[in-house]
Amino acid sequence: MTQILVRYCTLFILTLLVLAIISFSLAYLFPGDVLENLTGLVPQNEIQRAALEKQFKLDQSYVHQFFYYVSNLLTGDWGYSFTSGLPLRDEVGIAMPATIELATYAMLMALFIGIPMGYYAGIRCYSTSDYLINSASITIYSFPVFWFALLLILVFSLQMDVAPLSGRISLLYNIEPVSGFILLDILFADIENKSLALKDALSHLALPTFAIGAIATASMARITRRSVIDVRHRPYIAAAISRGLSSWQIFFRHILRNALLPILPLMAIQITTLITNAMIVETLFSWPGIGNWLIQAIYQRDYPALRIGMMAVSTLVITLTILVDLFNRVIDPSREKYERAAV
Amino acid sequence: MSYGLVKRLSLYLCTALVVASCAKQNKQAFYNTGIIYCSESNPVTFNPQLDTSSTTSDASSHQLYDRLLDFDPETGRIVPSLASSWLVTNDGLTYAFQLRKDVWFHSTDYFTPTRNFNADDVLFSIDRWRLTSHPYHYISGGRYPYFESIGLAQNIESVERVNGYRVEITLKRRDSSFLANLATDFAVILSEEYASQLSQAGSPSKIDELPVGTGPFKFESYRKDHFIKYRRHEDYWRLSLSSEDSENASEQTNTEITKEPENASTPASSSFQSNGGEYSAVEQLIFDITPRSSLRLAKLMTGECDATAFPAQTELEVIRAKEDLILAEKPGLNIGFWAFNTQRPPFNNPDVRRALAAAIDKNTLLEAVYFDSAIRAKTLLPAASWAFQNDADDTAYNPVLARKLLADAGIEPGFSMTIWAMPVERAYNPNATKMAELIQRYLRDVGVEATIVSYDWATFRRHLREGLHDSVLIGWSADNGDPDNFYRPLLSCGAIPSGTNRAMWCNPDYDKLINDALKTDDIEARKAIYRQVNRLLYERLPLVPIAHAYRYQAYRSELEGLTINPFGGVRFGGVEKTL
């Protein structure tokens, strides 16, 4: 186990190092001034410029510069945004949790709807209800998320007027960001209309969560269904049937847990898709998350923000992937012992 | 199990939507406590003295500040604000303002006023842009574009404090548009006490970032590209001003005016408050910064915004079709026109200019370019101006006359000229290129070949200033209701070098008339002079007035008391929300 942990940690650190190299070289690859791209600070005069260059070790070799850059990254000194002039760490700190929140709820939706649906379809495979679920999930799965979200806005916001179409909560509420998760923040917040605020936040959450969640649910249902069908054809199920167990007993004792094992590694792949989808849907719903923030940065050529945004998003994805992979290792000892770690 | 699963499934699926619809249906009183306005962009600063863009004045002028005087949005007359009354001496050079007592500045996290508004604040606010030696003059850049463009600082001899609530301003030259300039969005009153606290703390530039004013709302927070939040100013002077008081105030104004017959023209009106004397403000005002116009409209439709800025011309029909949305429209203080370069032959001949004017059909231009979101212009002045002349002469579409006049002036068929079309969209001309193409067709009918010229905006204006054009399609937006704000910059001799006189037209009679108009305070006398001016312009026709574009504001029917302010930024003081 220790060996595995060490292996994963090395992999994690090496990947981050490569990312850091890429993000550092972006400061040179982006058009414009290296110092400005790197820090987000625009020196007013030559004296200031010289001082900043000295501070960021731009007068020394690339290696020195890079190590100073990495130490800054680690201490949380990520530079400033061109457009807002605020520290990028604060900006990412506000935007990132918003995206994670959206992705989490969508993931929960996929877990609590997709997996049961998949089990049901798998058990009833090749029946009418299975065909129904299967075709529905294929249809939803093949929707482009962008288009699906637009459709939801058109129907539920503009025509039926049951859900708002932008933001996380009505701006009338003053919610201090503590955790960055809006629902938690409302619970922690010291405001009068807590239940009203919760309702408002939930109505804001409904459409974007549904847009991302529906697609994740569909793919989750399909994965589960396949896995259940596979398990059902295993010899130990035939043995259980011949022992005279009822179908309920077979389901709870044999199918449920065994079908779950192959699903988990596939979930790791889902997480990446989920976050990408969340970033796309954010821009449509003006959700103040990292995707929306990066798009703004692109429009406004905010190079320091792009550099850090890329770094932050990829770090998040890598961390999650490695964690899920590690988790799989822990719960599934049947996997080959000396298999190498992989991202 | 299987049945239960299906049940659970449908339950989950529905939950989200049910929650959403619940929140919508039980709209509670809480939502009435605040107004959300979808604005189009970030303000440059929170001090409108420093910037003339409408985004800045929308976000600051009428929300955070008050001026000494205000324009009545209905009549365009000047009404008392922080100055409860004023006197002008017979020579028209000295203005004495009596200030309102018991007016309090905002008390916020960063500033708590210890005294109420008095003459020192007026002196500070005016001296800041007027005197280059003022300690605050160069804070935040030191440019005061509005006051620079009208040269007001040069015309003020002195601003003096008579006593705590009386200020006297002396001018060098008579200027009957002076009061109007003090009522513009840019002439806001800042807090002197706040400024001195800030200089002691060594952070004077905060005065424009964390604003303090006397307006109906106080600044709470601002996040770029996201929102600006304001809270109600609990001690706002108009809140305590009952309808009785306001009558008294205006009576007082009237009596002072009658004492001074010379000043009878200074208009005073008690009908300032839009909702019948009782002044109220919502608890919260929020500017939701939404640059995309389609998203602003969508938010308005779903009720996430209560009002929105600048609906696009193509969206107007959608707004009109919705029952719960109101599209308010008013002719704006602007003019789109076709100016001839009167220094180039043959355009120096008024007959040629008249011929070309008669060759075009203005009504078609209005339909095709403005989608009927403008009214036909006869003179330079739009109807919102008090000097608007309803019966002014207008050119008419008459190609036969045009051909005859051209022939008489010795212009051969096939004569070629250029039409310069401005490359940017403005309310007064949303599509100059399209208009130029239409005019091109009309001119071909009378035997004139026109070529359309366009450059990027900066080059375009530079070449115009150099006078390289034959004719140009451009326009003008004014900042106050005074007619001088149209006549002087557009056609006076002095405006040729500064580049606003696109016709390069210099006529001594015209300059004399508009100068005379400023020497009197009698509105009727001024109107009579401007009638002569209009007549002169109709005869000489240095430019063809085409349209005054409407100003639009879209808002939900729940809002009460929101009126379009043709003289500048949006006002949310006095606006209420009912569901």
C-alpha cells in the first residue's frame, strides 16, 4: 500500500511540475511583456520595472526564474488580473468553488438517478422498460450540452418562466462567501430570509445542474446497465439461482456489489467530462464559475488570468482523477498489485 | 423494488422543477425591497465629474449624488435641488444660491459625517474642477471632460461662501446656460469633510472609488463585471421633505424670483417628484452588469432584472409584445444630420445645398435606418428642449425642384461628390453606411454621383477636422437642455478649430444671434432669437437635420415612478416596486 501511495504521489508531483513548466513558459509565449504576463502588474516607470524584474528574478537565468515562480505558486502569490486588478488567488478562490459546487450536484444526480436506473434496466434487460431507459439515455447522452442548456433556458426560463436563467442567487441577498458553496454559505450566513434565500439559490441551481446532470446520468445509467448484465451472466449467479435463492436475494447478495466494482473506475473518466461540461454550461447561465471566468479572461486578453486559470483547472482535474484512482485501488484489491499508476 | 425505483426516479426528476416553481409563485415581500437594474458596462469611476460616458453617470450621478439644481424630466425646466432657491443679479454675472439645510451625506463603513451639507461642500466640489491649484484637482487624473468642453472653468471669476448656507458664484461673461450646466449629471456635490478626512489619511484617490454623496442611495460594494450594490440613504433629504415642505420650498423660490423681476425666466417647479409628493426609495438598488444586450432582455423577461439599459433596436418589438414589460420612449437630446463642407465649392452655394436636401426623402431614411425609433428633425433642437420650435420650416422631398436648383447653379448631371459615413453606431445614427447608400440612390435620381467614404473612427474624425469631406453623416448628443448646447458647438465659427462644426460653416449673423441669446435670461426673448436662428439655418442650410432618435428604457410593470431622464443618467430615487 505504501508503495502505491508513493507511486501516486510521485506521479502527482511530476504532473504538476510539468504543468508549472507549461504555465511558466506561457508568460513567454503570450504576446506582450513577459513581466506583465507573469505578474499582472503594469510598471508605471523604468525604476519600478527594474525593481519588479529584480524581485521576480527576470534578470537571472530561466531556471532561477522558474524556481521563484514555483515558490510563488506554492505560497499563493499568483499575481494579479489585468482587468480587475485583484489578486488572482482571490478570483480563483471565488470562481473555483462555484464550478465544483455545480459539478458536485450534477454528480450526485448522476449517482442517485443514473445508477438505480442502470440497475433497473440491467435486471430487466431486453424488456420494454429496458429499451425505454436505454434509448432515452442514448438520446440524452448524444445531446450537445451547450444546445441542451439553451433548450432548457428557452423552455423553462423564457417560455414557462419557472426558473431564473443567470447567476447563483438573486443579487438582493447578501451572502458572504465562506466556503464558496452557495447552499452552505446560505446556511452559515447571518441573514433573515434564510429559507427564502435557499429557495432562490435552489431555483438558480435547478437548470444548470439538470443540464450537466442529465448527460452524466445518461452515461452513468448506460455504464451500470452494461455492468449489471455482465454480472448476471457470471457462473456464480447461475449457481445462486440453482440453489433456489429468490431474485431479491440474488440482487442484494450478488449483483449489487459486484456490478459496482467496474463502475467506479469509469466514474473517474466521468469527472473530467463533468467539469468540462460544467464550464461550458456556466457561460450560458452566467454562473460565476471558473469556466465563465476563463472565457472572460480570453475575451479581455487577461494573460495572467489565463495562465493561472489553466493551472488551477488542470490541477483540480488531476487531483480528482488520482484520488478516484487511488480509491479504486483501495476498495478493489483484485486489481493487479504491481500495476503502474496512471493518470 | 422496480416500481419503487420508477417512483423515486420521477420524484427526483420533478423535485428540481417544483422547487423552482415554488420560489417563483410565492414571490414574497422581500423581492419588493430592492430594484435590480441590468446595466451595460462597468463605470469608469464613481465621480461623474471625471467622465462623460453615460455608464458612469448612470451608476453615480442620480443614485449617489445631488446637484445644486436639477432638470425636471418632464418639462426640461431647471428646478431646485440642493440649492433651494437662487438669485441672479441684473447684469447676469453673479449667482447667489441659498442652500438647503438639514441635508446629510451618506454614513457608510468608511465615512461617518459629523456635520450636514453646507457651503464648504459646494466650494470644494466646484473648485476641484475649476482650480488647477486645488489639492484635489489632479487626483484621479485631473481631467474634467465636460467642464473642459464647455470652457466653464475659464468663465468663472470666483466662487465664494457668503455664509454657511449661501454661496455666490461670479462669472466673467454673461452666460444664460450657466444654470443648466450646474444641473447636468456632471456637476455633482461631493463632501468636503470626507475629502479632508481622506487627505489626512493619505489616500485622497478613495474619494472617487468609495464615493460619498447626498443622493438617495449610498454605495455598498462593487465587483467589476458583476455588480454594484447600493443601499437606501436613510437620512435622504427628500424623504423627510413632506409635500408641504416642498410647496414651501418652491413658494420661497417663486417669491425670491418675483422680488427680482429680471430673474423671472428662471423656472421653478414643484412638480419634481415623480410620484405625487411622497418620496420613497427601495432598500436596495443593484446594478447587475450584463454587457450582452440579448441577455439583458432575457433577464428582464424572467424578472431577474427590473429595468434594463439600452435595449437594442431589433429587440424593441419583443418588449412591446410582452404584457408585463414596459417600453418607455422619449425623444432624446440628440440630432443626426447630413452636413455639407461649406468651404468647398460648390457646397459653398446655399442653392446647391438646398437642392441636395430636396433630393432626399427623410421619412424613408427614418424608416429604413432607425426602424421608426426616431422622429423627423426640422431644426437642430429636439422636442425635449424648451426652445423647440414646432412650426419651424422643413425641407421637403422634391426631386424636380432639386434638379432645377442644380441646373440653375450650373451643376452638370454626372457631378460627383463624397458622402462620409461615420463608422460607429450611435443612437442618433445607428447605421450611417446604410443611410449613405440610400442617399446615394436619391442623388443618382437627380444626376449626382455620390461615393461613400469611411475610415476607422479616429482617422475619420481627424480627416473631418481637416475638412477633407464634401458631406458627412454624423450627429450630436447634448448633455443639458439648453439650446446653446446644440447651436454653439455645431455651427459657430469658434467650433471649426475644435472640430465639432462639421459643416465648417462660419456666419457672423448666426454667431451674433446665438451670442445675443445668451445675454438675456428671458426665456421668451431667447425663444424668439432661436426662431430667427432656425429661419437663418433653413435659408442657408449648412446641414440637413435628419432625425432625433428616441431614448428607450425597458422595465417591468412592477416598477412605479421610473421615468426616462432625457438629460442624462437613469434615476432610481423615488422609484417603487409593487408585485
